[in-house]
Amino acid sequence: MLFKTLKKMVEKQGLTAELREKIDLLYSLGRLTEAEYLELVG
């Protein structure tokens, strides 16, 4: 569910610096898998 929400945000706003920081934080905390992380920032 978190991944889907982030995916929609990236699609609407683009990958802003602020959103990238949040995605990085969630990945470092283990809330996103490596595959999800790469799809969002790739």
C-alpha cells in the first residue's frame, strides 16, 4: 500500500528532492524492498 501511494506521488509530481529523501528514508528503515526502491527512483 505504501509503495502504491509513493508510485502515484512520483507519477503526479515527479521525483522531487523532498520525495526522494522520504523514499530513501523508508528504504533504509526496511519499509520498501530493493525492487520497489529501484522502481521509484529509477
